[in-house]
Amino acid sequence: MKARIIFVALLVGVWAPIALADREAERETFRQGWQAAKRGDQPAIVKAISALPDYPLTPYLQFELFRQRIDRVPADVMTQFLARYRDWSFHAQLERSWLRSLGEREDFDRLLAHAGDSNDTRLRCHVATARIRRGQTEGLEPVLRELWLVGRSQPDVCDEPFSWWRRQGNPDAGTAWHRFRLALNAGETDLARYLRRYIPSDERKWADRWVAMAQRPHVTLRQARQWRDLDYARLMVGWGLKRLARSDWEAAGEFWQSLGRHFEWPDRERADIERDIALFRAVALDAGAVAAIDAVPEAARDQQMRAWRARAAMAQGRWDEVLASIEAMSLREQADSRWRYWRGRALAELQRPEAMVAFTSLSTEAHYHGFLAASHLGQPLSLCEQTLQADDAVQRRLLRDAEFERVLELFEVGLPWHARRTWRHLSRRLIDREIEQAALIAAGQGWHHLSILALNQAGRRQAYPWRFPMAAKGTVLAEARRHGVDPALAYGLMRAESAMQPDARSSAGALGLLQLMPGTARAVARRQGLRYDGSESLIDPEINVPLGIAHLGELFRDFDGNWVRVAAAYNAGANAVERWLDERPETPPDVWIETMPYYETRDYVPKVLAFATIYEWQLERQPQLLIGQVMPGSGPAAGFACSP
């Protein structure tokens, strides 16, 4: 009973807005409570909650306390708390943890009453178990089929409902083969071997061959010449050929010469195989790629094929074929700035007068291809700045908004993830004028990534001083001088990598403003004698920026001062760039960028160069990075001008 009274008491409180400057003592108490939560010091969390009855973020400490005591919180207290804070950034995490705990404790009545239609796998399996135990199994088989049909192993909590599902006669052969293929597509060969048991016994030899195809495609495709013309055989051979084409199109093409005749292929299957072999032949920029694409049936040629036909042709200097590829695209595709530029480039190489018109229509746009088009014409690069003005009335109204106040406080106390989640919810009910003023407030506090996000949402894409801020300016300029790095390029990389979000984390594990991998940071720190205190220290700009710029300086020396190659190496790695240079040593820089085989790097380098050009404008200097590196010999750029 006593615990119940304590928990109910924690729900009491009215969160009245208070100016940011008046709250430093409360913030410090909150930070201490949050650190206590990280240590699992629950008495210290309760103490902090008691000391902050009117602070807007106190529910976050309550959330942490409830999360750590998830199996001891009275159900009515938890449901009341979740209902009250339904729109807060911690709600989904706390609700999921509580519902999972109900499943683990087999409190099935409450679980079924509150679970709803969750997409959380563990929770769905708990619910399935509850329904089975309660005998509520009508309609459950298709639910479990959906949960089972994934290309990875599911958590142990799914074992009981899957066992029930199998007792109902599942999976059928088609479902078993489906998951088997999903596992192989995901590279989960051990799971595929396990799933073999659910495939009919007379078909398991084909499953064994398929695993062998995934692991030893060359050997298995040679053996396939002895196979009978069965559906399984064709399906597996087609899968293996398309998979092999990604890494070795030549070998895939050679196998297709014999296997294409050995089996009776339906037209669609034949076209799909030939499409993939031709596509990756083009990605490799082989001299015969254009003809190979042209030999593929028209119905199988999509935008990706047309784009790579153009790239393969430009790599060979066949500008008439570049033009033909672009003109074969849909009108929507042709309207993209990338293909408008390459159409102008092809026309110029063919010495056709329409090139001037193509470049002129593009030259007033402030992006990579627009800047290149202006340079071809010898014109200034077009940048039309949009000035933002503070609106005191709107800003005062925002600062009185409890949810916006919560965004600001979350940034102040160092919880940026929760701040961004709260902002996303808040921004859905704001009009553009309010979002613009919120961006100005965020910029004034130095929360540049929120300002950039808000201005993008409000459509203020020409508000360049705010969308391209000079974050950590003193550190960037000093480190750039020390390591011989162009500060505009450093800023361009920073803006492209993290959108100025100091705590940015990529799925690959890169961290901070310049998105450094911990291994890279550690090695650079050792070579350069710089500070590095472990991976989490990389979210500190004072550590991340010196290490990132030092890394840029090393790449600059490795690639003989060519910033295009430096940017490519920063994204794809030095080894990949060295390989591309060996394969295409005399390729013009703009063609070299456009024909990179990695789609991410192909888009990344132009973005960095365009952002760096805008930072050159910010630094009040003549544009030289993009123009000098991508169009060497074209002469100095004519500066910047607004060309609406």
C-alpha cells in the first residue's frame, strides 16, 4: 500500500512555463537525477523528483524510475501515467517495456487488455502466447505466419506460439521455401540450414544445392549444367546468376551462355537475368555495356538501366549515346537536375547550340549541377539569400507553449534525442511562420541541427546563414589551418555528414559532427597526438572536430590535394577510391563522380561540394572548391550573384 501511495504522489504536478534563464538550479538537479538513473540509483531518482515538483521535465525522471521498477509499478498507476503523457517522447518506450513485462510475468489479462496492435515482435509473441493459453486462437494462424516469415531468427519468446502454430500443420511447403529464401537473401545460411527440416523430404536436395549456391556460386553453377529442367532448378540458377552478377558480371555472363540454352526459360525470367548481368556490366563501365543493355528486352529496362546506360556511355566519351539514354527517360526523369546537366554536357561535347539553352535553364539553381552549369557559361554562381526576421509576438507565443518549452529544456539538460522526438510531434501542429520562428530561437541557442530541420520543414531553403551555420567556428578554423584543410570543405563535410547534430549516430557506428568511426578516430588520435577518450567522446565537438579535420588532412596528403577524391575517400574509404582511380585514371572529374559504382558516394560527393560552395559564400570568398576541382582549366568562377 505504501508503494502505491508513493507512485500516485509522483503523478501530481502542474508544469507551468518558466523562462529558460530562470531554471539553471532546477536543470542541475535534473541532470543529477538523470545521472543517478544511468547508475540505477533509484533512491537518488526519487530524491530528484521530490526536489522538482514544478519542473517541466520531472516526468522524464518518473519515466526512468518506472522503467527501472517496471514489474513493481501498480497497473492502474502505470496506465494513468501512460495516458497522461501519451504524446511525450518516452511514451512508446515505456509502454513497450511495461507490456513486455506483463507478458514475461504471464499477466495475460492485463496484457490482452492493453496491448493493442503493436508491431513489436516480442510483444506480439507474448500476445500470441496469451491467446493460446486463453484458448482465443481464432485468426491466430495468419498472425503467426507473418511473424515466422522473416529472414532472421526470431526471439525465444516466440518459441511457444510457433510450436502451437506448427502443431496446426504449419508451415506448408510454399511457406517453408519462402522463409528459406528470405534467410538466404539476408545472408543467414545457418538459419537456412535449420529451415531445411520444414521443406518436404523429396525437395531437400534442392535446399542443399541452394545453400551451396549461396556459398560457392561458381562451383554450383558449373554443376547446374547437369540438372534437369525443373522449376526449382531454374529458380535457383536465376537467383545464383543475379547474385553473382553483382560481384562478377563476366563470370555470370559466361555461365548464362550455357545455362541460358540448357533450360527452357520463360521470357520474363530470361529478361530479368539478362537485365542484371547487363546492369552490373554497366556499373563496371565495360566497353560493351551499352550494347548489352540494348539487347535486353524493352520491358525490362527501367530507370536504373537507363541511368547506367548513360553513365557507361559517358565513361567511354560516347556523348551521342549519353544523349540518347537521357532522351529515352520519362519526362519526369529528364526534369531532374542531374539529367538536365548531363543533357547540356552531352550537347556541349557534340558542339550543338542547344547546350547553351540547357545550361542557362539550370544555372540559376543553387545546387551542384546548377553551379556547374553556371560555370560552363562563365557566369556567377547563383545564390539568392532569404533573410529571416524575428517576430517577437510569435516567439513569445511559442515560449509559452508547454511542448515547445519542453523541447528547449530537453536540449538544455542534454537529452537531444528526446528533444528531437518532441519537436517532431510539436511541429505537426505549427504553421510555417511558427516553425520559422522556432528555428530562429534554436539557432540563437546554438542548436543548429534543430534550426536546419525546422527551416527545411518550413520550406525556407534559401535561408543560407541559418541552414549552413558556422558551428564550432573557432575550433574549425584553427584546426583547418593546422592541418592544411580548406575550412569550407570541412564545413561542407560536417553539414553533409551530420546536419550539425553533435550526437549524430549512423547505423554503421559513425559518431558526431564529422561522423567518425571509433577505429578511425583512435588511429588518427594515435598518429596525431590528439585526445580521444573512447567512442562516446566523439559526440563532443571539441574532440570530434580536431580528429575529423586531422583525418581530412591525412587524406588530402594521400590524394595529392584533390578535394573531390578526399570527399569520396571520406565516405567510401581510401581503398575504394584508389581502385576507381586505377580503373579510370584519365576520366574528367565530373564524369568520375557521376560514374562511381557506390550510389551513396555518387550522391555524397556532389552534396559535399555544393555545401562547401555555400560555405565559401559564408566565408565571403570566391568559389573555387567545386569549380576548381570538378572543372579544372575552366578559369576562375565569376563569384556569386542572385539570379532569380
